[in-house]
Amino acid sequence: MRRYDDSSGRRLYRSRSGVICGVCRGLSDYLDLRVGWVRFFTLLILFFTGIWPIVFIYFIACLLMKPEPVIPLENEFQRDFYDNYVSSRGRTLRDLKRRFSNLDRRMCRMEDRVTSRDFEWEQRLNS
């Protein structure tokens, strides 16, 4: 029933295909239960505690739970990237910018090395 199975533990996400914000479906995926049972227990708690406490808790859970990824996450790097992106988009974009600028610097150094006259002489000497 769970779609995002990983060895480090279960991940709790709000489902994108849920009825109201996807909290019950996300809980059912996390707990590996049928969504009908989770909704039944939610309604049961609703009737025994009153409307406002469970509505408040439900929408707090909606705000705290991260949305389910659109595409399946295949490895831990993708999971970490998704979790970081959902929690702080600005920090993730800064990290990506830093990583790509480091790659760009390395590429420029390689191009400078390959296009230099010394590289041509070294190639001739080695062959």
C-alpha cells in the first residue's frame, strides 16, 4: 500500500489524492492501513471530542505534513533534496547555485588546461 518505501524508516506525507488536504490518506499510507479505517476513526474522534478540536488538529496536521512527491523518490539523495526543498526553498536554491558554480569553476579549469599550449606539448611527448 505504501508507495515510498525506504530502508531508513517510513516517511509521512500528505497525499495529493486525498479528499480534504490528504491527511487521512497520508496517515493510512504511513501506517499501512486502509484509508477507510483512518477516516472512520477520524470521524469517531470527531463525534466524541466535538467538532472544533479535531478540525483544529486536522488542519495543524495539514500544515505540518509535507506534500507527497509528484514522482517516486528512488534514493536517499532524492529524498533529502525533496525534504529540504519542501522545508526551505531558498536554502535549497542557494545550495544548488553554489554546487553549480563549483562545477562551472572546475569545468573552466579543465578547459583552460586542455586548451593550453603545455597540454599540446605533453600530448606530443607522451605519444
